[in-house]
Amino acid sequence: MISKILEAQRHTSTGEAAPTAREPRHADPLRQPLAPRPKRHAWTGLLGWLIFAAVAGAAYYYVPLETWKTLLAKVLPASGPAPEVKGPKVIPVVTSAARKGDMDIYLNGLGTVTALYTVTLHTRVDGELIHVGFTEGQMVKKGELLAEIDPRPFEVQLTQGQGTLMKDEAALKIAQLDMDRYERLLGSKSVTQQQVDAQVALVKQAKGALKTDQGLIDNTKLQLEYCRIMAPISGRIGLRMVDPGNIIHANDLTGLAVITQLQPITVVFTIPQDDIARVQKRVNTGEPIEIEVYDRDFRNHLATGKLMALDNQVDSTTGTVRLKAKFENRDNLLFPNQFVNARLLIGSQRDVVIVPTAAVQQGPDSKFVYVVEGGSGAELTAALRKVTLGPTEGDQVVIASGLAAGDAVVVDGIDKLQPGTKVTVRGGSAGAGPDAKADRGPSEERGPAAGDKPADHRSHSQTSP
């Protein structure tokens, strides 16, 4: 390059024209022509961009946001004042005081209301239905007249039977008189013994005819009784299936109406076979076992009765056994074929610690609750307590160990808590109060009252392992 500059200066000073044509680049012996560059395929660049995007996406997904912020803070210069460091967050919670009281233990089962007696009214004679003496849905009493069939055909038969009876009575009288005469003449040898025996047979035949006539008369009178259909039981009569004016027959498949007894009434329900032993132990004591019945949604209390019987075998298809309970049903709230939920009082636990089931959480190796500690000016904190559960009834559970009456357990806001977390109690203080350890009375331990709904009405009360 320096030589070229010196050469140009020499030509300028001497006045010689500088060469116009550039020498080819390969004329320089020190510079060799470069080999042609290979062509690059278009997909090679696209593959590179795809790999770059995948690596960037994985880094964004797997690297925490705080790490990115730390890296950016080191690379970029800080602008403005440093962020304010906040203290630990205070979690609002709702607590409930563990109480000491009595817990009644129930077994729950799905059942069906069944009438003690159900009767379909059928006629026992053929004829025209001329009178209906009941209103559909009416409560009827045993022996009350419900319907009447036209009795006139049977009255005619009765008259005929009575006439035949009178005729046969006259024939019997004549036969007896003849027999008396033959017996007197037999002594004088005026008649033979054969004639006397024949007359005695005629008398017996006439007496048989009288009995037949009397039987026909009695049968006709019975048919007349059957023309008046009486209520065989007391209960509620259903809808009428035949209207007056129709001819009804004794062999009709459909009856006149159906009567079901409502007072008393029964409920048949099932319990799992694993609970048979507990029920049988209660039955063996001889004490009456109380049964409570609720509607299908387990919201309304319908009736309270007593256990009648335990079935003699387990249903192999369902693994359950049937029980029958009897109820007075004075207010007629139980209706035949109605689906209900039955609750059997199996036992009670006295003076135990009870908390809401919402406070109990399942850990990896045990169950636990959060207890609010502190108070009297000190900060409130959440402490974890491992507990052992007893029976569960509705939304209440017995704590066998791990808690004392009066401890404030957290029932809402548990998902945000850790041991030592600062908390504030919504709706009141965390203290249990002076009455927390006292028994709340039997009304709060007898399970759900009318209008309450247990936590799970499809399964019986369970004891945690």
C-alpha cells in the first residue's frame, strides 16, 4: 500500500500520467483468489431461531420471577429510591372455641315409609255399583260403609230359598206322620218291615233337603252382606277407580280403591353390614332404640319412633341389612312409599372436647388444627396442633387428644396459614371466653335439630383411624 502511494507521488512530480487501469487483484502474488463461499440453506436459519425461542421460553418458565428481577437489578442501574421493606403479612381468620360437652352418635340410612296394612277393596259378588260412601283421600274407620252393590237379585234368591225351605218342611212333616203310622201297623203285621225302613229313609231325605235349603238361604244372606262393602281397616282411602253405575265382578283385577294405614306407620331402612354388631349390642340390652326420620334432603325433621326389628340376613348384592322402625305419625307427615333418611341413636360420649369439622385438616402423617395463641396486648399467632379424632356427627367432631376446651381453633382462612403466622380474628377476639369449658346443654349435642342438615346423610357416623 505504501509503495502505491510513493509511486503516485513520483508520477505527479515528473508529470507522467498515472496508469488508469487497475491491476487485477490476483496480479498481486501475495494475494490469492478466495474460494467461493458455500450456499446456506433457508431452513438452517429457521432452525436456529426455533432453538433460540425454545431456550428462551424454558428459561422464562422455569426460572422464578424473583431471579429475573435480581438479574435485571444487577445489570440495569437503580433508578429512584430503594423499595420499602414490608414486615410479615397479617392473615385475617375466623375462629371457634373448642367446647366440652356430650356427643350423641348416630347411624344414618336411606329408607322408605311403609304402611303397616294396605288393603285393596274388591267386591266379592257380581252386580251394579249403586252407591259410593267415601270421598277420595278421606280418613275412614274400620267397619265404615264404603260402597254398595245392587242387592235385589240376591233378595229374590233369598225369597226363593225360603219358599223351597217351607215346601221341604211340609214334605218332612208328611214323611214323619207316615213313618209313625207304619211303626204302629208293624205290630199288627199289616205292613212289612221293608215298608217301615223305606219310610224312615224318606224322613231322613226330607231332613237333608231342609239342611240344603237352609244352606242356600244362609249363602244368599251372605251375598247380601257382601253387597255392602265395609272398611276392613282404619286409614286413608285413595282415589276411586270405579264409578257408580258400572257392573263390577269378583274377579276384576282392579279394585274399587286402596286403603293404607297411616297411624301407626313404619319405615324400612338399611345400614352397612359392618355396623350390625353395634346395633345388635344395643338390641341385646333390651332398651328401646330411638329412630329419627328426616326428609330426603335431610333438612326437616319428620318423626321420632322406636326400632321394631332387625332383618335376619344381609343383602349380598349391597352388603346392607334392613331395619324396621315404628312411628305414631299423629301429624301424618310420613306418607307410604316416601323416601326418607333415618338416624339410629347408637350411643353417646360424655364430657368430650368438640370442635367444628371445618377446623380439622389432613397432613401427610396426621390430622391437625391451627390454634390462635396470644392475646392481652400481644400479637396473635397461629400454632399447629396435631390431634386425634373421635366420632363425627354432622358438622361437629370429637377431639380425643391434642386440644383442650377453650382453645380457639381456626375454621376459615386455614389455607394461608403456617406455624407462627401472625393473624387477626374477624368478628371477635381469639379468646374462648369464660363459658367455653362449660357444657352447652343437651340441645346442642343431639345432632341436627329441625331444619339443620348433617354434613353427609348418605353415610353413617365414622370414627377416624
